[in-house]
Amino acid sequence: MKHRFQNPYANNMFKKILIANRGEIAVRVQRTCREMGIKTIAVYSTADKDSLHVRFADEAVCIGPPPSKDSYLSIPKIMAAAEITNADAIHPGYGFLSENANFAEVCKDYNIKFIGPDAKMINSMGDKATAKATMKKARVPVIPGSEGLIDTRESGKTIANKIGYPVILKATAGGGGKGMRVLWQESEFDDAWDSAKAESKNAFGNDGIYLEKFIEEPRHVEIQIVGDQYGKVIHLSERDCTIQRRHQKLVEEAPSPILDNRTRKQMGNAAIKAAKAINYEGLGTVEFLVDKHKKFYFMEMNTRVQVEHTVTEEVIDRDLIKEQIKIAAGERISGKSYEPQFHAIECRINAEDPYRNFIPSPGKITAYHTPKGFGVRVDTHAFANYVVPPYYDSMIAKVIARGNDREEAIARMSRALDEFIIEGIKTTIPFHKQLMRNDQFRSGVYNTGFIDTFELVEEEE
Ligand code: MV4
């Protein structure tokens, strides 16, 4: 019999939450629910029948075959599971349906609380040109560019000439780099326009394009915010996510090695202003690009909990999932914004071969030993003899090391990675080990292009 704390919250706290996700985030949300005395319902595809989130749940419902579109992305199946189990809220995690406005709307129709902002807010941030216009109006710094979508290629060229090359074309439905084109001179415009349009239409069914000045060698710094249902918004400090490969984050840390206190304050205030402008409810992240002169610009807003929320948890010592659930249940935020108290770094451990272009490496994990000890946290759903299915995201663990400063956090991460034993599949552990020893990484001075130039050395494990 599992021990359960009595639900100590007000009468309107949820009694049962359905977690519409899998993997480490499903386990992460379950942990907080259990501590809060809230029952959990897992949903799973047949590929995940033996997974940890199914074992940890109070109830579990199979929602279909392995392909996501028939299981974790199927709104009818998830709503049916919520109905038969009597869930009073749904936590969407990240990915899958977490930023699907239609799903949020359907939850509302079923009188089940979607743990996140309402459909209107998801939509307003999901369309990037609209989001940018909203932020500009709220006087959050945005990158110079077109006012909204570009109608014709000729008007696009006129705007590009006015702001000056290099410029970047972006898909309004985009994110993740799809439909994005960098142009260094006007002669490239026609081809880039045609291919960006075609790619966006194909990927999103929406070929709306806008244009911006291209910021060279930027850093990606984001502010975690949280807003309650009564208009209060605070920020929970920043995360630096500059270490990315093909728009996939590999390492995140807080505080950012490049932010001074003044810029941190300004960015935090800008993020609060952004969230307040849209009456934001829930956990959210305001992403900024930071240029060489430390000027920052609004890029996108994510209306979900992110993979890297753990980094923030470690530096401010707060459970963000708990805050998210409390706000969804109607509690008020107490207190003010947070400053980082520690330094934390997260390495994403993926079932991928870093020596073979990071190709996925699903299969059976034959040995599994996670790092432990002072200042080390591992969030994972994997275990010895677990089979990593080929159908989903390849992330199998997150290692988070906390220290009093960046140097200590890096040293601690390095030793944690040395302790991590995973046999049977390839993982990104060797990549992270070498990165932690890299002089440029250790200097803290690099930009989003860093990983393209980072050369992995073939090593005996
Ligand atoms: C940019 C940019 C430079 N200038 N916008 C990448 C994905 C999408 N969210 C926006 N992205 C970028 N937008 C302007 N005006 C460079 C990127 C970019 C990038 C941004 C953050 C982290 C990694 C990146 C890698 C390549 C390009």
C-alpha cells in the first residue's frame, strides 16, 4: 500500500489529475501530485505498457497503439480516459498536446481544468507574428522587421532594404527553425521566399511569413514566469539555453553566464510586462535573443512547462509543478520575483549516437546506474532492462548539477556524468563529458553556433 499524504489544500484543490504525457515528465508530475495528496491517472500507448509512469500511477488507461497520433495526440481517446476515471484536471506536460488550443478548449467543454493557460492565450502566442505585434504594443523590445505578415515578395524586398541585410524570414506558425531562411543579400530573396513559403505550408498548413533583422551570433536566454488567475505575475529568473544543435537544446543553465544584474532585472521586468499584457495564467517562458552588445529582444513565448524547468527549480529551490497546479486550482501567488541562489546546469541524456550525427539509438538498456551524491539530481523514467521505444522523443534522462558557482556546477556535472552507466544503447553522455571539459564552454563565452564547430573526439568509454 502506497503512503498518501492527506490533501492539505482548500476544497477546490484537484483530487485527481490525468497526466496526458509519458516519459520523465509524466513521472515528474506524478511525484508532485503524490506529495500534494492528489491521485494520478496515467495514459499510455501499448509501446509504454511496462513504463514507469504506468507503474507509479493510481490508475492507468491504455489509449492506443504506439504512433503518437493514435495515442498521446488523440484528443478523443484522452478525453474518454478522463471521463471514465473522473479526472478533475489534465496536466499536458510538454510536447504532445501541451500547446494545442483545441485541446484546452475541449477540456473546458468537458468541465475538466486544463493545467495551463486558456485556448485564446495559447493561440495568441502560437502565431508568432501576432505574438510579436502584441509584445511590441506592450513595449517589450522586439527585433526590427515587418509589421506583421508580408503580403508580397516585392513588399518583403522593400522592408528588407529598409532594415538592411542580413535579414531572416520566419514562418508565423513556426518555431523550431522550420520555414526559417537567412538572407545576406537581395539576390537571395526570391528563392528563399518561395522555399520558406512552401516549407511552412507543408509543415503547418499555414504559409504566413514575416521578416526581421538577422541577429548574428546570438545567445538564447529565457525568463521563467508564473501568473495567477487574478493578474499577478512574477518571474523566477532566467535560463541560458544557448547550447543547441539543430534547434534541439542539449544543455541549459542558470544563471546565464553573460547576464549582469542590470540586464537580468531589465529582462525579468520585460517578461513580466509581456505576461501581464496578455493576462497570462500559469507557468510560461518568455524567450529572448541576446546580441553581442547584450541587447535583448523578445523571440517567442512558450505556454507550457518546459523540459528545463528543473534548472530553475534547483536555483530558486521551488517546485514549479506544484506552483503550476496550485495556480490552476485558483490559488494566489504570494511573494515577489526570485533571484538565483545557486548555479545549476542540466544535460539532456538522449538515446542517440553523438558519434553518428546524433542518430536515434532505441533499444534495450541492459545496465543502468544513475549518478547520485551531493548537488546531483537525475530525472528519468528509464531503468535496467527498460526498452527505449523508437516512436517518441529520444530523451531518457536529465542530469542536473547544482553548485555555489558555475565552476562548481561544471565540476559536479563532470563527475556525475562519469558515474552514469548506461549499457545496451548509445547515448549523448560522451558528448556532455567532452563539453564539460571544453575551454570555450568553461569560459562561458559562446553563441548559438557553438555546437556546429564543436568537434567530438572518438574515445574509449
Ligand atoms: C533568429 C535568429 C537571429 N535573428 N531571429 C531559431 C528558432 C526560432 N525560435 C528563432 N530562431 C532564431 N531566430 C533573428 N532575427 C537566430 C535564431 C536561431 C537560434 C535562436 C535561438 C537558439 C538557437 C538558434 C539557432 C539558430 C538560429
